[in-house]
Amino acid sequence: MAAPVAALDARDLAHRFGDVQALDGVDLVVRPTERVALLGPNGSGKTTLLRIASTRLAPEAGRVAVAGHDVVAAPDAVRQRVGVVFQSPALDDAITAREALRFQAALVRIPRSEIAARVGAALDDAGLADRADSRVGTLSGGLARRLDLARGLMHRPALALLDEPTTGLDPLARDAFWSVLDRRRADGAQLIATHLMDEAARCDRVVILDGGRVVADGTPDALTAALGPDALWLDADDAESLAAALRTDALHARVVGDRVLVRSDRARDLVASLYERPDVRGVSIQPPTLADVFATRVGRAPEPT
């Protein structure tokens, strides 16, 4: 039996903006119904990758296919198979929620006989059935984002592309947004760019970009397990000197921001001896998190949101 066609297949993808290499040889395959998180600092190439996958930007080099259709050779076919939710809602404040969905249905060529049912299902799924005839401009930020998500998913795309879609939402609105995503898992793959580690942890895989390159790719558990059972963080007046000194003692130490991260299978056994060092001001130990993975691979902590 032939393997199913990937929802996204990017090979040796490259793109430059002037002197900035936004993407530099990126390979990324997203399987059908797989949920993948894209992490990376600002300028790492996340949005550029999503823009290329959605046909909004042509790549300078490499190849990208969505559900088997090349984004350059067959852009119309790709647009019928992607759903896009970017940071700013693509909604007209002057029309109603129902009208916004009906307009989207026409754009993605849902058969006329199915439009009413699809719109109704989308409103129900987003918890907006009682606000169907409210103008978009009267909806709260959380409701507007759920409507935008419903708009992007109503044609059951093979690949949903979401670029930091919960930015600016309060925790309750974020949970409601993710509930909609969870209910639509079986419809197709989801590629989600985010700065939030708890959102990345809800994904099947996490891909970290830095400087336009993939620097990590794996399940959340596998990525954190690779750091060892515990992460040991040290505070020091001179982090660079401390890290260098620890490396002479055969410890895996690196500077992350203004702290030193030590990776060791015997991290807990090292605490007492590290506290005795005059160049160490503080020691904290904890099981590794995705934030630690990010800091280790990128060299600094995730940006605050």
C-alpha cells in the first residue's frame, strides 16, 4: 500500500529578503492529521515558511508541496487545500459572523448545496450559533479569533496554517480556541507557529527554527528527554567564565542569556559541590522543559508574550 501523501512536504527551502536569509535549506514534512508546532525567535523564518506554504510568497529555492500540489506550479489547487489563520483576523467588522462564513465558503468553492450546513456546523463548532447574526465588529477578541479559526477550517483543509493565532487572548479565550482545534484534529494536519511552550507541548511534534534553519525536530517528550533527567541552571556574575571553568571539569555547560545551563545525568549529585564554588551565586534544578530545549538550541530563552 502506498504511503499517504504528506500534508506538507518542504525540501531544501530557501528565501532571502535583501541581506537577510529568512529560510536556509529547510526540510519539513508534516503527515496527514499531524499537529506540528513551529518554535523560533523573531526573525527565525516561521512566518516566511507559512507564507510560502499558503502561496502568499514564492520561494527563491527549493520545493514545497501541499497535499501533493506544488505551491508554485499549482497555487490554485494548494489554496483549496489550506486553511490560514494569521496573527491579524482576516474578517470584515461590518458584516455578520454568518456572512463572513458564507463569503469564505464561496472563496474555497464549497458546493452551494452544502454551504448552509457547513456554515451552521462552523458556527456551532466555534460556539457562535447565538451570535451568528452579530456584526464581527461587536464580537470580543476571543470570539473573533474563534470565528476566524472557523472560517479557516470550514472547508476541512488538508493543512491548517496558524501563525501565533492566540496572541493577545486571555487564558480562557485561548483554551476555547484550542478546544476548536482539538475537535478538528481528524480533518487534516495543523502547522502552528507559536511562542508559547504550553501550546507547543500540545502538538505531536515540535520543530525549532533559528536563523532560517531547523535546529530541532522531535516529539516534546523526546526533545526534553535529550537534555537528561534534570536541567541545572546556575546564576553567576560572569556566566562565560563559569561555563568555561565547568567545561574544564568535563561538564556540559553553556551560557543561555545571563545564566549557565549544565546538562548531566547526575545533576542532583552536583548541586552541593556547585554551591561551594565562589563563582556561583545560585543553583536551581528542575526536570527539563520545552523552554530549556528552546534555550539550549537557540541560545536564549523564548521571547515573552
